[in-house]
Amino acid sequence: MSDAVVVGLDVGGTSTRAVALTLTGERLGTGRAGGGNPTSHGVERAAAELLTALRGAVRGFDPARVRAGAVGLAGAGRLRADPAGRAAFDQAWSDAGLRCPYTVHSDALVGYASGTAAPDGTILIAGTGAIAAQVRDLRLDRVADGHGWLLGDAGSGFWLGREAVRALLADLDTGTAPGPLGRRLLAELLGTTEVAARPRDTVDAVVQAVTRQPPVQLARFAPPVVDEAVAGDPGAAELLHRAAAHLVTSAGRIRADGATTPLVLGGGLLTGGTPLGAAVKAEAGRRWPGAPVHSAGDGAAAAAWLAARSLPEVTDPAARHALLVPSAD
């Protein structure tokens, strides 16, 4: 087997992770740095974080052994179309001692590859936002939702938080005593679970507390929705059921009825054994009963696998996937 090494990076808004792997799956080094997405943090900071993560990954061996690399990040197309941004990333790559080529992929494609080696399938991601993407021959094809908090992201963390507050307001309007989730939201927003003698006063206070903050802050109420659903709050459980239906509907915009290709679930709300992930799996199983459903795994390792596929000695990429990207399921 070749002594070639591949490097993969998973670049996010809050952290950047890098890994260096041999083609037999040996992990030679890892690196971690702060958020490295140029859209969120600017090109200079993003490139600096990329360099920090890369140096950590290649610290223990000669970087000349690296034969190929790949970077996964949101807004990959914008980076590829930005000469200044790509030049900054090129410089970071060079400063880390790497002389091989590297490719830039969408985080959706890398997330898909972290769950399966199948060339065709779908990835459904739900975190603060939500998006579905169709993959054909390991390239992004069609995309659904990802329209942002104002126009879409149905079933996302933002959506859950907004719907939870709306349900609380509906209870207050009708004079219904808030349930466990509603009381938790009142405590978070107003510092008390007490409803004013005139409920409209509490409604106004809730509305003001929410509108004083950036809209995306509503996503912080997604974990309480999940917690209270697990604890048995029927209102919270209904929100999770509705979120799962929205997410599967989004995937269905780009995924044919009866499809048997894999469906990969990614994002913090759908991975790690979450209740919403379980609900989406059940909903997807009813809509696509013949399709395997996988969880996304290590994005940096998946990026490294995508890089490895370009090497001539990798004659069976699917088999090599099992070595470089251990199953998340």
C-alpha cells in the first residue's frame, strides 16, 4: 500500500477541524481551530484558522507525504468564485508545508460523504437552519429549502424555537395555563413563570423580549423543546412531530417517491440519537421504505476520503470509505 497521506478539513462557523490519514485509515494527526468560514468571519481570519488547524494535523510527519486534500465548508461556491478568498486559502495551504492540490466542497456534500460512500442519495441537515440536497455521482445536484429564517428553514432549530413561542402566545391569548414548555420559555424570557392578572401584559412582555434580540436567537429554544418532549410534554412532542414532517417534505421536493438510495441525516438536531432524528427516521421510513437512513459522521475524515478518491492507487473508493470514514450509525 502507498505511503500517501490525505488531509481533510471540516470548516464551520464556530470551529475548524483537520485530519491527516493514510490510505489504510491510520490517523497521523488532527488539528482544531476557531471558526473558519470566510462568509462569517472574513477571508483573513478564515485563512488564519485554516492554517492553525492544518499545522496541527501535519505536525507529526513530513507534509510532503500529503498527496491530496479537500476542504468542506458552507458557501463553497462563493469561495471558489472569489479570487482573493481562494488566494488566502492557497497561501495557508502552502504555509502549512503542503504542495499537493486540494479541492473545496460544500459542507452538504461532505456531510453526505460522512454517512455513506454511495454515489447517489440525499442529505437532510437540521441545525439552526435546515436544508436538503440531492447528490448524484458524489456531486451536489438539486437543493431544497435552506432559504433562511424569514422564508424557510422549516423544521430547523429556529423553526422549533419560533413555533414554541407562538404556541405560548396562543395559550396566553386564550387564557390557557402554559404547560411545562411554556413555563420554561416564560422563565427564560421574563425571569418568572407567573402570568399577569391581565394575560395580555405577559403577551406584550414576551413579544418585546423576543423582538429586542436578533431573530436567530429563537433557535436557542430548540433544546428546551426537545427536553420537554422527552419529559412527556404533549405540546413539545407535537412540535417535534411537525418539524419531522416539514423536514421530510423538504427532502421530498428533490427526492423521488419510492427512492431506494441512501438518506443521510446531518446537523445537531438529527444526529447523536436525538428525538427529532428518530422522528425523521420514522417519517422517512414511511415515505421511502426501501431506503437506508444513515447519520452523518466525521466531516473532516469524509473530506479526506473525497480527496483520496482522486489518487490512482485508490481503486475501490467504497471499500476505502469504511477505513477512512468509520460509520456514525
